[in-house]
Amino acid sequence: MLIIAGKLYVAPEERDKFVDGHVEVVKRAREYAGCIDLAISADMIEDGRVNMIEVFESEEALASWRKIAPGPSYHAEIQGGDVQKHQISSSGPPF
């Protein structure tokens, strides 16, 4: 399993348009075989911060998705952030 997670920063006045511009991407990804989950959302605390998480069954599923994934309908300049890919060998309930 792969998890890609982190934060991106865009201009605060661009953030909501940036997030809204990814609605179709998120919708189609969630319907895609091999995608366990995908979310792109506005942060509750920091005005220009966008939180993202992608969960895929495998590296192959992620690569296959990226070949056909639609682009966002709105683009904003990424001003920074930190997004990392994690390879997970096992998982289970958190409690």
C-alpha cells in the first residue's frame, strides 16, 4: 500500500478555488480501481494551506492512475509545502 500525504501552500485568496478545482480529480480517483482514498481539502487553521492524502493499493495502481488522471480545473501557484510518499508493509486498526 502507498500513502502520499502532506500539505501544500497557495495564496490564501486562491486556496478555495484551488481545492474546488480538484473536485473532479478526487471524484474520479475514488472510483478508480486501486485507489483506496484521495482527499484534497482546505486547512481549518492556516488560510493558504491545503491538506492532501492519497491511498493506493500499490505503486502500479498509482502509476496507472497518473497516466489517465484528469488535471484540475483551476491552477494556483504552489508556494511551498511538504508532501511525502510512504510505502506501507502492514496496517491495522488504530485503537
